[in-house]
Amino acid sequence: MNYARPELLDPLAGEYVLGHLRGRARERFERLLLSDVAVAQAVTDWQERLAPLARLAPPVVPRPRVWREIRRRIAPARSRRRPWFSARAAAVAASAAFLAILGLYLARPAVTPAPAGQQLALLTSHQGTPRWLISVRGRHLKMLTVGAGATPPQGKSYQLWMLPGGGAKPISLGLLPSSGLASEVLSPRQVQALKGARGLAVSIEPHGGSPTGLPTGPVVYTGSFISG
Amino acid sequence: MDGGTLGNRNRQAHLQRSMAACARGEEAGLEVLYGALSAQLFGLLMRILQRPDLAEEALQDTFINIWNKASEYRASRGTITTWATTIARNRAFDILRRERRDVPLDPLVLGELSDILGSESGAQEADVVRSRAESRRLAECLQRLSDRQRKSLTLAYFGGFTQEEIAGKLSAPLGTVKSWVRRALAGLKRCLET
């Protein structure tokens, strides 16, 4: 089907937003959604068009305990005094894939914990596919591609950023390799900022890295550190 | 739907800053989003799920999801309110499937809008009034659809029902339901654009 024709694309996008595309039709549509701006726009338009429907329901203030419970559920990242730790990192760490990769990387049995003082993070796509394993020990940063690696779009680079806590701007940690291993020696400022960092993100930047010193392109991979 | 008023733009910018704070792991960001969105989302979840315990569970999961996915949000893919609403609806539908839809259907799910349009309350904040005006316009467009076209749409949007399930509920062949849904979408779009 020719999705470039609005009269064909539009009803499909509407049905997709309603949850009515199923099976292979849905898979095909979702592939296009990721790669075709017109498809993504048609879906966004339908979501916005139908959004006032949701507001037909009169607002109801939930009981205070709901917010208390939400706070409790997001709390582990704070209360355990382990700034590198997050629920997402725990989920990644628990996965067999992570342990297997960790094991390969450290050339030790998969269940051996990381050496003390080493920070590890797995950078994954939004779908959870692992792309790079990042390790930091002292001033040494290593970026190891995982599996097939990831090749940036032509004329672009993947740039690694740490997200410092406390509202500070992202700090570049360098460009990621599309295969194999790359190393960086961090500045004392980078090492200091890493101590309070909340997570890592990878953005698509012009070849050679962001010209502004801050992310300019979309974030395509993310990860969190786990303490060794 | 152009979001043109200054108040609305300020609100969107405020929500986007809060979303960025969530992405950095700052709880204060989530607290702002919760303050701005929870009553509207909870109202919707109560309509869909009809049980306070299930609606509270869905609301909690929605905000945990927002917290975990904050870094994935793209302003180019729609407003934060719409994004959060999509998350809430999907969570509610998951819970409905788990509960085997053991909940009665709300008039809203059945496309019976008159009681809702009649329940306007008194003075409200400007952006609430504006969003109610948008909802009212959409509701008027829905009223212009045939009964079955409207029901097909609301059963899907609020009930999470598949076309097969809607065919069962409305005792109609699947192909007919497909065309009702398509005509409902086209009619709605036409009405909103005029």
C-alpha cells in the first residue's frame, strides 16, 4: 500500500491510535512509524485530535495515598544512598543478557561482581536492545560495542553524555565507537561530575560531535550506572 | 487544538521543564506533572475501570511509567498531556484484560455523551475552560455521527475493544464495524476541520 497518499495513510493512523491495527498490519505500520516522518505526523495528529475525548471525563482528585505510593516506588534510587543505582539499572543487571555480556567483558564467570571502584553501565535502545557497555574506573572510561554494534546515520556521530543531578547540563564523555572498543581519559571535572550523575544518554550529532558542547540531536540510547 | 493561547504555551513549557527534570531523576519534576495531570487522568481511569482500587493502581503505574520513560518523550510527538493520556489508557486496558473486563461499561464508553456534556461545573481556570471547550466541540462532532459509528469509536477509545469485540457487542458483521470505524474517523476529522 502506498502510505504516501494521505487518503490511505490517514485512516490507518486513526485506526492505529484507536488500537485497531493488529498483527502484521500493526508491525508494518510501526516500522513505518519509526522511519517515516509523515506516518509519525499522521499518528501524532490523530492522538491530538482525539485527546479532548479523554477530557470528556470530569476530573476526579485521587486520594493522597496514591502520590505517597508513587513516591515510595521511585524512592530506591534515592534512599539507598547509591547514586548510580536505579530501578532501570537493576532490571538491566538482572537480565541474563547483561550478566553474559558482563562476564565476557570481565573475562570472569558471569556471576562475579564488578571490581570495587568500577562503574558499569549498559546503553540500550528504547526497545531495550543493548548497544554499548560503558565502564569507568578512576579517570579511565571504556566504551565497548555489544553485539552488532551501532552505526550512526551517514555524516553523523553517536555522542555519549552524562546527565548530572541537580539540574546541571549534560556533559560530553566523548564519541562512541561503531565497533570494537574505545577509551578516553576523563578530566578531573568529568570525574567529579560523574560522582553525582543520574544517567547516561547517547544523542545523534554532526560528524565529530556536537558543535555547541550540548546535545543537539535526538537521544537514541540511554543507560544508568551500577556501582561495583 | 493549536494550543495558541499564552496560558497554554506557558503550561506546556512548564510541563516540558518538569519532564526534563524527571529525565534527570528529579522527583520534583514528577510532583509537578502529578499536580497538573493526576485529576484529569484519574477521572478518565475511573470512567474506564469503574473501580477506585483499579483506577488508583492504573494511575500509579501511569506515573511510574512517565518517570521511567521521561527521557524518551519528544515534544515533536505531541503534547505531554496527550502522551500521558496514551500511557494511562494503555495501562487501563491492560488491567481490563487482566480483570477479564469484569467491570460495567460507563456511558462514556458506550458513546452516551449527554450526561457528561450536561455536567459542566462553575468557574474554572482558563486552561481548564479552554480544554473543556475543545472537548465540547469534539463531543458535538461525535453527536453528528450515527449512533453505531459513535459507539464503535468510543468502545475503542475508552474501552480498548478490538473490532471483533465491537462486532460482538453491537451484533454486526466485522466488515460493517470496520466501515463504521473508518466513517467515524473521517466524519470526526471533517467536522473538526470545519
